[in-house]
Amino acid sequence: MWDLLIWGGAVLTAVGLAGIVWCIVAVARAKRSALDDGAMRDTMQRVVAINMGALAASMLGLMAVVLGIMLGR
């Protein structure tokens, strides 16, 4: 049972990390394309929302891993 919590947390952490990497790439692409202020603001608002979700997913996944390790002993 605890193995499932550990592996599920690891998958959730990996999904969160992939979301963070996507945010970095999206912002770099937006900066390179030299958008006007309105378009850049819209892009950044969308990326910030996704970034916060990715950070939350990563944090919850790491918490699940630690909890599974601590309770599984």
C-alpha cells in the first residue's frame, strides 16, 4: 500500500516538474517573439497560473513520497 503512495507521489512530482519546464519554455518563447505589452501580459498571466498549479502538484507529490517512506517503515 505504501509503495503505491510513493510511486503515485513520484508520478505527481514528475508531472509538476514537466509543467514547470513547460512554463520556462513558454516564457522564453514569448520573450524571443517580442510581443506587445497586452499579448505579453496575457501570456504571462496564463503561464503564472499553470506554474502555480505545477508547483502545487510537485509539492503534493513530494509530500506523498515522504509520507509513504515514513509510514512504510
